[in-house]
Amino acid sequence: MKPITNSLSERAQLRFQILEKIFKQLGDEQSRIMLMHYRGYSPRDIAKALNISEPIVKNKLNATKQEARKLIQKYYQ
């Protein structure tokens, strides 16, 4: 029987590989917006950093979340 710690690290590595694939499929701007959002940046801060308007950030963030969900479902089926 495998130790629990090894199986957890294998699962974590698999999840990381899947996330890498998903971010590559999302593209640079979408990935940047997602990462900034999950690091706690507000839509206003993201807009300033990327030099785009706040409504565009919100729209892209929502679209990116939907696309990421679809890709995650694809990899976990």
C-alpha cells in the first residue's frame, strides 16, 4: 500500500499539470486577469495594470471563468 503523502503529491502534481494546460489554452491576457483576480486584485486594479477599462475586465473575467470551468470539466471526465 502506498503512503498517503506520496498519493497526495501525485494528485497535486496532476492537478498542477491540468491547470498549466488550462492556462495555456486560455491565452495570455485571460490567464493574467484570472491570476490577478485570484491573488486578490480588484477589477479596478486589474484594469489599471493592464491599461483596459474596468467593465472590460469584468466581462473578460466572467467569460474566462466560464471557459475555465468547461476546460476543467473536460480534463476531469
